Amino acid sequence: MPELNIEQIQKMIYHRPPFLLVDRILDYKPGVWGIGRKNVTMNEPFFVGHFPGRPIMPGVLLIEASAQVAAVVLATRISDVRGEPTQTMGYFASVKQFKFKHPVTPGDQLRIDTRFTSQRRNIYTLDATVDIVDRGLAAKGELMFALLDQDPIKLELE
């Protein structure tokens, strides 16, 4: 599949800057897997306090970036990429076995790979791997989401 740019990603998930933590979807198979990119810069708002003089991307934000790539995979599972945003919202149900192997610092480029593994009713499970390009594994684990219907939210590009 072709890449998805930031505007296309914002049509599929509800996150917006400064909490949108995916810059591009490099490749994907609808509903099955997706590979995202995050360019980590010193301008990230979390570096102000984590940690002054030794900036490290918080592990919980690595999980969140993985969840956002997973949300794109799930969105392509339940709706057409070119269609209107889905009226279904994904909520974390569980984060399991997330291991952190290497700190992420300004200047790193992340490759975030999420893969659908199972579905039980409205609960979806995906495996996630976060690699630092040219340096190796930063984190990996399992994400579970509950997909729930909700009132439509109109998303508009600004």
C-alpha cells in the first residue's frame, strides 16, 4: 500500500499535536499490520521535564506512539481509508509485556511496527515493536484495545 501522510493519519485517528506521535505510515496491509515513523526532535514538549540535561523520550510515550500506529491498522480494518472517519473509538484495554531495551533521544528516528494477532468480540490484540533506525530495538510488547461505538465526531483539518 502507499504511504499515509500526516493529513491522512489525522482523518483516521483522533489524536492531534502535540499528542500525535506518528509522522507517517510507511507501509501497511489494511487491518493486518502497519509500519509507522516518528522523527524525535529536541522540540518535543516532553523533553522540557524528561529529563533536563539528559533528554529521554518517556517509555509511556513509546507505548502511545505504538498505539497510534495500531489505531491506524484497526481503522483500516473497520473502514475504508478514503472514507469518512469511523464512528468507532479504540480504548486501551491492556498493555502487556512491554520491555524497554534502549533509550530514545533527540535525533532518533523510530520505526514502529504493529501487527494484528487476534480478536475476541470487540477486543483486538496487536504486537508492537519500536526500533531506532540504525541502532536497534528500543521497546516491544502487546497492546489490547476495546473498540466501542460512540457518537460521530467530525474531524476537520486545520
